[in-house]
Amino acid sequence: MASTTQTKTEELRVPEVGESISEVVIGQWHKQVGDLVKRDEELVELESEKATFEAPSPVTGVLTEILKKTGDIAAVGEVIALLEAGATSSPLTDASPSSSPPAKSAVIDPADQAVERGTSRPAQAGLASPRVMPAAARAMADQGLRPSDIQATGPGGRLLKEDVLRQPGGSPTLPPEIVVPASSPSQAGLPSQAGASQAGERIDERVRMSPLRKTIATRLVEAQKNAALLTTFNEADLSAVKELRKEHGAAFEKKHGVKLGFMAFFVKAAVEALKNCPGLNARIDGDEIVYQRYFDIGIAIGVKKGLVVPILRNADQLGFADIEHAITDFAVRAKAGKLTMKEMLGGTFTISNGGVYGSLLSTPIVNPPQSGVLGMHTIQERPIAIDGNVVIRPMMYLALTYDHRIVDGREAVTFLREIKEAIEEPARILIEI
């Protein structure tokens, strides 16, 4: 007697990601309908207002329906996909061209939506419409073709991109993300890719702001509106730090497995300066000033979707190698969208290095409710006067933006001068003076 595999429909829901977050934007789906998935395998990228994270599969089985496509907004706890737990193969793969296709779900597949936008899908004589893969749907949209115009050769009767490319090209169509100004005389001849334009044409491309970008915008406006921000500047000679890195960098990397960068020097210098200027490590809470007697330093990292600021907890207790390892790890995971919410919450002071992009001088904005942010800039060889002589030295402009409600000018200037002195004489960092 043949054994049967027990299957059960399971729901993929948006997980809770933080107390203040109620919705997310659906990112890229890593699997398509009909694909086999394993338990805890990453299915879809979700983007919240603070971070990007992955939603794993709750079971091993087959992805049967995608209820939210890329770009859709979903509430925390909302069902975004269905899976058949226990299934060992996809019905689409098992089906032969001569077998009867399964009943079409009431939920429209993202690939079907791309094809059916503004068109119909008439069945071929005596045949059901083939299942269109997403890449094929985009290719058909570009060439102005319909599924009924193309012979599907993929597994289970799937219509593949290669099937579309074998057909004679149709008339190009306008992708939905392109917005044609009202003054444009005609849509004929518009390019098939966003951003491309022909001579004389004026095209706008509308892109929804990501939750992270909206949060950045809100917080920056909040900082400008609710705080009395002021910026003071200084410059530091990086000769001593560069000489230390040149002399001991190879041994440091061999021992610790990470390069000795500039950021560790600035983190250590900032901690020592904050101990002597506590207002820059404080925040306002109602009508009270909260002086934080610990040092959680935020490291601003620019990624494609915006700026993220993971936190070095208890930075005063970390050595140079600890700091460099942590920053390297933050940078790698930030680019991959793998930072967690917990890693970016809190922070008592922030360091932002615009120099990695070539910035010579800028005025950074504080990250509320913090009262200060240190801006580093590019290292540039410049002539300076030392003991009456003009010499060329690697110089860096430093900028400190601070909340004048907590920090007065004397404290701000003192803080920046202490940073300068620690960088120009790195031995001060080691003996904590």
C-alpha cells in the first residue's frame, strides 16, 4: 500500500520588529510560486523605517501563493504568503503539458499582474494560458507581446524569458513606473527602460520613498526644528597617526586579523574628550538634562538606501582591535541589510566620516536625542606653518555640531581641541591624558 505525504497550509506573516514599527515594505522575493523551500530559509526581504531584514520560511515545503508583491506595504502580523508544509515537489514541475492545470488562485501572481496590466490573456485554442515567469513578463511588456503569442517550453508549461526572446519583437510599451508630463505631445517612441530618454523628450521617474529614507528625512527635520544646532570647526595633523599605522599596521593585522584604521583612533579620542565634556554625552528629557555615564558611540555608515548608525556599546571598554573588528562587521552587514534593530537603538554620541566620500568640509546634523556629532573629513596634504616654517602635512578638517541648549561654546571648542590634540599625539590616548 503506497504511503501518502501529509501536507498542511502554513502562513508567512510579517514578524514583529520593534515596538514603534507597525508596517513594512515588501522587498525582493527570493523564491517564486511553486518553488521548494526549507525551514528557516530566507524567503523575502522586508524593509522597516529603521532597518532591512529577512523573513524566513516557517516550514519545509512549497511556496504556493504570494499575497504581497515587491513594493507593497504590509502591516505587522499580516499574511504575505502561503506555503504547503510537507510537500516535496511543486505541482507546476510535476504537471505534464497534457495534464489538467490546477485551478487558478483568486490571488493574482505578481508575474500575472505584470502581464495583465492593461491587456487580456485569451487562451489559445483548446489550451489554458501558460504560467508566465516574472522575467518573461517583463520581456513581453518591453516587446508588446501576449502569452498567447508565444509557445511556452519551460517545465510544467511555464513561459520563460528565453521563449519571449525567440519571438520577433513587438512594439515597445511604456513601463508603468515612467511618468509622462502632460506637455508631452505623444507617448509614441518612449524608451522601454526607466531613466532612458530620446532627444527632446522630458521624462520623470517616480520612486516611492523607502521607510528608512522617510525616517531619515523626519529625524533630520526634527533635529533642525527642535534643537539649537551650532557647528564649530578645527583641523588635525594626521602625520603621527599615519606613521603609527605605517610602523605597526602589518603586525597589528597579523595579530588581530583586521587592519588598523583611522576610526579606532577617533573613537578612543572621542571617549576621552567626552569624559571631560559631559554635556556632549547628555540628552534632554523634558525639563531635565540626563548625563549618561557610559559611552555608546554611534558609527554612521552610508548604504544604498540611506544612512544607518549602529552602536559601539561601552566604547570606553574596547581596545583598538575590538573597535576595528566591530566597525568592519557593521560595514559588511549594513551593506547586506543584515543589521538588527537592537544594534541601532540608543547611542550617546555619533561619529560620521564623510571623508570616505571625499568631503573636505561639512556640517553634520545631530541624531536626536543626542547632543553632539563629530564629522571627520578627507585627509588632504596642505601647507601649514610650524615654528615659522611652511611644511606640507596630511590635514583633516573636523566639525562638531552640538545642541546649544545643553552645550555652550566653551565646552564645544574644548572638546574639539582635545580631539585634535589626541590625534596629533596618539600617545595621549594610550595613557589617557
